Amino acid sequence: MTESVEQFAARARAWLADNMPVIDPESPPPAPRDDDKAWTRARELQKRLYEGGFAGICFPREYGGLGLDYAYQKAFDAETRTYEMPLILNTPSFTICCATLLDTASEDVKKRHISAALRGEEVLVQLLSEPGGGSDLAGVITRAERRGDRWVIDGAKTWSTSAFAADYGLCLARTNWDVPKHEGLTMFLVPIAHPGITLRRITMLSGSTEFCEEFLDGVDVGDDAVVGDVNDGWTVASRQLYHERRAVAQGSEFASGSGNEGGTSIPIDYVRLVERAGQGDNERLREMAGRALVHRAVTEQLVGHVTRAVNSGTLPPTGGSLIRVFHSETATLELDTILAITAAAGVVGDEGEGLESGLRYLSRQNVAIGGGTVEVARNVIGERVLGFPREYAADRGVPFNQVRREKAR
Amino acid sequence: MTAVDSPEKILFTSTTQAFLQKESPLRRVRELHAAGESFDPSWWRRAADLGWTGLLVPEDLGGGSVSGDGLGDLASVAEQLGTTVAPGPLYPVSVVLAALAGCADPHPHTAMIDALIAGETVASWAVCEPGRGWEPTDPSVTATAIDAGYRIDGTKDRVEAGAQSGVLLVVARCGSEVRQFLVPTDAAGVRIEPQRSVDLVKQFARVEFDGVIVAPSAAVGSAAETAALIDRQARIAQILQCCEVVGILQTVFDFTVQWALDRHSFGRPLASYQALKHRFADMKMWLEACRATTAAAVAELAVDSPTAGVAVSVAKSYVGEMAGAIVQDCVQMHGGIGVTWEHDLHLYLRRVTLYRSIFGTPEDHNLFVYEAEKAGRSAI
């Protein structure tokens, strides 16, 4: 007799009350992704979920999950609203990396790594972008060469989110240089602690050190590290991009918990900003803030609309790019608006009194760049949603070793 | 806009579609304009026969809808009207019917409800006033209680189909209260003066009330319920506009995409230029966002959710802001032909420009959304 969604939710409600820390969902405790302590805490909370039988609700039972429908996860998410959850494990570890392993990896890899992640023992990340370029992902030049029965990987990766806190990375490398770019790639699951990997944290202009770059120097791994087939790594990378779009659209059944991660992911409180700036009577600023609230509301409505349209087939899966660009447009509008509202207090003074708005504005373009630029997303909409002719590409159909690249610096 | 529609709903939709294609092509809109007409009354009676007018009226008052979701059905009619920027008084009639059928005691108005549903009479909402913005509950037109009923004095303007209406629902100040009254346009003291508008066939009028006497039964709803009635009428008027605009945007965007694929310059289709591709990508995104926010507001208003007012303002603001941007961009994508009388683009541009500024501008609605956010915060 299977448990109904309601019964499951009731059981979760009782268990959460006994086992998970209570929080105020309006101001969750900050879990900065560049802080080691946040990751230790997340692993600990994940372990509790696993032991309580509430981890990996939509992952199959044979890999440590519960094998239930999305409806159970959604019901669970609703119950967790007032509890501290290991939200930073959702993306990329669960929603992108584990989801892709589920689609493409061998039984052994799935049994080992998905269940370890669900137990809170492993964190997985993506090693995709390279210093030579991010948007042209299939043009990676990190190489993996066959030596005896091992693969030896050399190259450099960058913009890997939270890699310092991770155990394994999905690393895209070139294994055949004599074929066009998409056909000579292989995906490897490499241990971040491998002695051949030197990891450096990138300091963003905000001071955050969430992102990392990795130098791979003779990183040797066995055949068991190959995800999918040799030279079929693009298929695996495409699944990652697919799962990434769904995760960004808040449409992944593999995410657990529904709150935000705190800090700058807390929605901007315009009324508070306007009042604190002493501008409660300023109709022009109130109208601007109202416009930002309108665009924010439409963003959420668009996410639901596009998700339904992709599920029903009225939009192709690449329709997720509409959400990607819209998110960026709305974030831009919001940060421009808070800069206007806070006026001089946004640029001189203390955090908490307005300066935080100016500081957030400085990082405005992050959302238009990270996860693939909005320019590439607009190409995707033009070419794969609207069916317009593809851009000319000098490397199409050309063996990769004959493709012109920038000179090594 | 739901994922699965019932066979009855599909039949209703396809009948409406066939009727509009046959009876209201763009050519017809141009003919009406050339003749200086707004719509043909016999055409309107045939439209009423299709069931358009009864959708907001309960069955016991002679209305009803095949799906049980009258507002949803009306929304889909409005979206289809956008395909050919069709003429006709559907929205003014619907808004007046919403008041007559929605007030606590509709029985004094059953004969009028019947005539409006049958398309025999046309009615419109006289809510705006000269030199004033969107302030539906702050009229300067007065209604004075007298022995015979009420005496109405003052001036309304921007009354859609005012010159074609047999009766107007007039918002008036009555002592310290705001009330609404049904006023026949042939009553003594009513003077109707047509106003120009940017649209080809949507006609508006200024209406002067000079000591117009109406019976006590002309009052619609009690004083206590008037604010809620006016709010609902406004929300219906606003969301139907948004629905029609979505139909307009889809039509204009689709033929502009086709144009970009067909039209060649420098030996390649316009659609192959990245600079243009990105503009089309933005337009597609805005169009889907207009569709999303409109559908969300229709769904909330249909069930009278507590946040329906905010949802409609969000949609009205966003659609009002973006519709002009999208259609003007489509004009730009067409080049010179896009700014001619001959090309149909301006028929659509006229309608979205009209709607941007009627029943509240995006700026008005942004302020409303801010104030609602503020009120919601203090409620916590």
C-alpha cells in the first residue's frame, strides 16, 4: 500500500518538527557559499534528512532515494518552509550533477555517487568553462589522453561554483582532436582532492570567493571515471545544460526545500528601502519601486507559463532560455531601482543603511553572464525557439585540430 | 488558456473564431472606418447570439457559459478579437452587465440584462471625466436625490461607444456616497458629443448631463456595495484589454517573424542577422511574459482571489508597458512599409496605444502595486 501525498506530508511535518532547526522564512540564516562552515552545516543537515528517510525524494530507491513523484517533493518543500534546509546542496550537486549521472552514468557510478551525495557525504560540481572561453563550451581544450589503462587529464577549468567544497567534479575534456568539436569530447568524474589538481579561489569584485579555478596537471583516472561513452561527452554536457535550465527555472524535482539561501537572495524589500530613505512621499520613487515589483511578479508567472508550455510541447525545451534572459532583465531593473531609491546613502555610509544597495549594483552583470551569457541565450531563442537561420560558425564540421584559436598567453 | 479544454469550450472557441474570420476581417475594420462607423448593430446582435454577452451573467438571469468559467471564456473571446482588432462594444457591455448582474439585488434590472444579452441594446460605463486621470471612485458628476428619483449633473468623457449606446452606467457622487445609475441616452438633458481617438473603429464620446432625471430604480447596487462593484468592473475592463492585446501581439509577432524569414537584403534573410535575431528574441520573451501575466490575472479574477486586484494591476502595467514596445519594434523590423497606411500594422498599433492609457496607465498601476505591497506588509 503506497503512502498518499497527504500521508507523506503529515509524516514529514512530524519528523521535521522533531529533527530540523526552526527558522524565520522571512530572514533565513545566511549560508554564504564561499564559507566552509556553510558547507559543513549543509552536509550535516543532509545527513539528518537521509537518516530520517526524507532525502532524494525523486531519486530512485536503488541509488539511495525514495523513488516518489514530484508531487511528494513539492508537498515536502511546503512543509520545510520554516526549517533550516541544506539548500546550497541543491544546485549544482543534486539538480545538475546527480540528475545528469542518473541519465548517463554506469550503474556502479550511480550506486556509489548519488547515494553518497544523498547521505551528505559527497558534494558534486561542474568543471566545464575554461580560461579560453565560457560560452563556446564545446570548444574546450582540456585534454585527456590514454596512457595504458588510465586516462591522464591536463588543462585548466574555471568558474566552477563552490568547487573548493566539493568532492567530485564533472570534467569535460577533449579525447579526439581529429574530429569536429562536439564529437571528440568525453566527460570524466574526477576527485577534486586529486594531487594533480591545484585549486584556486577567484575573488569577485564583491569580495566573494565562491567561484574557483582548477589547474589539472597529469590527473590520472581509470575507465570507471568516464561518464557516458568515450567521445560522447557532449551528450552528457547537454544533459547538464538541460538540467541547469530546469534548476534555474525552479522546476527541478531533484531540489529539496523551497526557501532562499539568505543574504542577497532574499527578495528586495522596496517599501522598507523607500521609507528608510525618507522618500515615502516621493511618488516618482514609489512608482519606480512598483514597476520593479510588477516585473518581479511577471518573472514568477513566466517561469510557470514556460515550464507548462515546455511540458506540453507548445515550446521546445530550449524555451527555458526565455526565463534565463527574463531573470537577468528583471534583476537589472531591480538593482537599478534600488540604486535610485537609496541615492547617496547607497554609495557612502554603512551596510544596513543603504551601502548594501550600491554594493549589489556593482555586481549587477553577474546574472547576465553566469550560466551562459544572455547574448548566447538570445541566439538560442532566435535559432532554436523561433527557427531563424544559425549564426555562421567557422568551426562547424571542421576537425578541431584545424580550428583557429586564440594564441596561448 | 487551460491545458485541456472541454469539447463544449473548443466548439465555442472555434465558432467564435469562424465568425470573426468571416465577418470581421481587417478589410471590414477599414471599411467601417471609411464609412465613419464604429460597428454594425446587426453584426453585434449576431455576435450576441454566439453567447458572448451572457458570459458574466448567471444562468438564472439569462446568461451562462459552456465551461462554467464565464470570465475565462470571455477572456478567450477577447484574445481572438485581437487577431483582427475587431470592432464592437463587447467590453463596455460586459462591464455594465457585470454591475447589473453582480449587485446584491439585480431584479430591478432584469429587462435591461435581457436586452443587453440579446444585443438589442448597447450599454457603456461612463466613469472617466474631462481633465482627470484614472480615479473611478472620485467622480465630480453629481446625483441629487429628489422626489422623482435622482437628478444627474456633470460631464463624463472617454465613454466607449457612447454615441452607439442606449443606456449608460454613470458613476456619480450622491451626497457623501458614490453610486452608479443607469441613464438612458435619450433622456432629456443628455448631450453626447463624439470624441476622436487613435483607433480606427473604437469610438468614444463626451457626455453632458444637465439636470437629467432618473427613477429611483435607476440606481445599481446599494451605496455600501458600490466601491466593490466599481472595483470589479474596472478589473474586468482592464483584464479584457490585456487579453485582446495578447491576441494582437501574437498576430503581429507571427507575421513579423514570417516577414523576417521571407525578406532578403544583401543576399540573406533578415532573420539571419544577429542584431535582429536578438530583438526578435526579446520580443518573443516579452510576448510570452504578457501571455503569462494575463493568464495568471484571469485565473485569479475568475475565482475572486484576495490578490486578484494586484494580479490585474500587474498584468495591466506590464502589458501596457510592453505592448507598445513590441508593436513599434515590429514596425521597425518592417522598415518603410511598416509606417504606411496601406500596411495593417498601424491598425494593431492604434489599438495597443489606445489600451495603454485607458483604465489606468502602467504608471498608475505601478503605484497601486506599491501601495498594495505596503498594505500587505503592515498587515503582517
